[in-house]
Amino acid sequence: MPSPCPDPFNLAAYVLAQAHRQPDKIALAVLGPARAERWSYGRLDATVRATATGLLARGLVPGDRVLLRLGNTPDFPVAFLACAAVGLIPVPTSAGLTVPEITKLVSFIAPTAILAHPGIALPVQSPCPVITDLAALADHAPAAFLRGDPDRPAYIVFTSGTSGQPRAVVHAHRAVWARRMMWDGWYGLTSEDRLLHAGAFNWTFTLGSGLLDPWAVGATALIPAEGTASTTLPLLLKRHDASIFAAAPGVFRKVLAAGVPLNLPKLRHGLSAGEKLPEALRARWQAATGTTLHEALGMSECSTFISGSPGRPAPSGTLGFAQPGRQLAVLGSDGPVSPGEVGSLGIHRSDPGLMLGYLTGAGFDLPLTGDWFETGDLVSQGPDCAFLYHGRRDDLLTTGGFRISPLEIEAAFHDASALEDCAAMAVEVKADTFVLALAYTGAADPATLREWAETRLAPYKQPRLYLPQPSLPRTSNGKLDRRALATLLKGAS
């Protein structure tokens, strides 16, 4: 187990502690096509604490919720940490949400204030002040960090909602301390690293792995500027001496598809999360760069908890191992199952990184099965203690009485000639009649793919429909949006 979280504690004070040790070191560089905007640790700390004073001067008090409607600029982490510094509760949201979507979220969150950039959708008839002049907030003396109970609420994030309605996840200040289990268990992160993350700031993968963790250890965070195309990432990685590259599998796929030579002499390895990493994609990246991709399984409710790492790579075909200090179990209907059996992955309630609960009208609720929070991931564990992934419980496909993971079907096609990307779905071809379908991009023809499947999948796992698409719907962070795809393919034949 990691050492206990200090008490009293403040998330922002912990993340920005390097400002007192190395104020002139670059903490953040936002990478544009021609130049980079650089922030030292000293500047970051001073701006965060001055902005915190500015928020208090607007009448906000500890415990108030502050909705963030901000783009992919330094304003985002400054606002997030400024809130946490003085006991306000930041609520990051995707800049891509529409007016109806954000109106619905605001009615549930009931923020006391909204920090917003121009051009980003706001709720209809905002029930609270909307602050757009963030520079004016920073025109104050620096605030002192408000330290307190590490179990008190620190911030709220939303689940992706790609397979249902988003849920508001309440995290404690201690959650950032618990992320220390990831430094060796996944990243291999040191203060000398320059970590480039390709996601948007509001995504928990980017916020944690791309910003908070590099700053806590004293490294440099590199973030592509808003609107940066994936085809320019190889140039940015090389030009800015990135030693670690973090992204969703879809981003690695796009970088490889661009056909640009990947000469990255300073890159040590990549980090993949957000959805299952196909083994074929890992192999293609290794061949193109000479570096490996270390995958992690996680969720908004508990960051990541299973991963491979430079010190302990995941055996082929597995997710890797429980990060040192994590208390995990593979659960059946009567508790933990035997090794090799498939079950629901559970996180013990004592894990310091586990959320406080889902926000409710009366506070927050942590749903438990006994002492375990069930993630919804189906896994099994081999004799070497490595975890094998069998998909999400709510993503399983049902056909002919069989329950099938779409990942198993998709994996069978990853080496198929002229196929670029694919997703397996159960498609309703007429009322109450569903068949397995493979939506795909690339020049492959259905007849060739059908022959491919016949030699690699049992008959009940073989798609009945092969549906070429110009592209597969993905979220802003590169994750396959299965819900949107299901809508797109409804009625296909």
C-alpha cells in the first residue's frame, strides 16, 4: 500500500509543491504549429493562487460548485487548481456539449458560478453568474491553500455516457495522492520526463495523467494546442523531445495511418487508455517507433488500477497487473471466483483512489456489493496474476443464445488486409431481430472479410453483415462511441 495521504491535505498544494523547489522549470508547454506557450512552475503556482483569491472576491465560499466551460488552454488547469486551492469544487465539462446538454447538467449540478470561454455553449438562462474574464480573476494577491480532511469533496467529473446517461462522480482531495500508485505501476514517470498527452484537458485521462501527475513528480507536461491535427503529432513529439506519449488507441491508430516516418529518438514509451488496445496496434507501433505501448484499465470513478509498465510489461494478450497497492478482485455471484474464471472486476472500498460516490440530491452514493465497487468490466486472472479483459458487461452482444464480447470479434479482424478500423455490433435488421454486424473503414470488401472470419471465428461469432463506413464515430478523445454507432447502423441490412 502507498503511504497514507497526509492530513490535513489540499489537492492543489500537493500538485504545485514543485513551485517552491524549482520555480523556473517549465511545468506546461502548449504546443502550437509555430510556437509553444510555456508556463514555469512558479508562474503556474502564482496564477493559480491569485485566481483563487479572485474567485473568493466574487463571493464564492468553500463547498461551492464551479462549472468549467473552458477550451483546451492553460485557463483550464489554472481554474481547476484555483478552485481546489481554496475549497471550491470544480466541475470540468466537455467544451463540445450542446446547449440542451449543458442546460440539463447545470440543473443537476446547481453550480454557484460558471467559468466560461467565448463560443462554448452555456445553459439557457443560467441560474448563476457566468465569469468570462479569467485574466481579471488573476489580478489579486495569492491565496493561501485551504488544507483539511483529505476525504472531503474536491472535484466532480462526469462519466463518458457513451453507453448511457453520464453520471456525476464526486472525488475526494485524497484521489490525487492515490495516483502515486500509477507512477511506477504504469507510467515509469520521473521528474526528467516530458510527457505529451493528446487528449482534451477536461478528460480525466488528460487531466490526471497529462497534467496533475507530471506536475506532482516535477516533470514537464506537453499538450498540443486546441485544433491540432493528429498528423502533426509526430513532429511535435520530436521537436519538443517528448519522452512519454499518452493517448487513446484511436490516436495512435491515426498517427500510424498518416504514413509519416516516426523518428522519435527521445521517446521511451507510450501510454494507452480509454478503450481496449488491440494487440495488432501495439505491434504496429512497436515496429514503427521501436517503443512499446503500456496499456491501463481505468474509469472516471477510480482513475486507472490495472496496467503494464516499463518495469513490469503486460504479458501478450493481457491488460497487465494490479498496480502496487490496489485491492482488486474478480467477483462472481457468491464473491471472488477461482483463477481463470471470468467475473466482474471489483475495487475494494478502502482504495484511496475510489470516488466518494455518485452525486445525488442528498449528497453522494457509493454503490457497493459487500465491500466491493463493481466496475462493470469482465476480466479473468491467469496464474501469473495478469488480468485478461473480456469487455464491458453492458457491451456484451447476445445472438443465438450466446453472449459474446465485441472485442473478441474485432480482434480477429485487426490484421485483415485493407481494413483500417472496425467495430462489432448487434444490429436490429427488423423489429426484434438482431444480427451480428461488423462496421469497418478501409478498402476491404465484404466477401473477403467473410472468408477471413470463417477461418478465425466460431460460426456463432461470425458477423452476418459487413458494413463499410466512411468513418467510425468517436468521442473528442478518440474513444469509439458505440452508442452513436448503434444509432447510425439501426435498420442496416
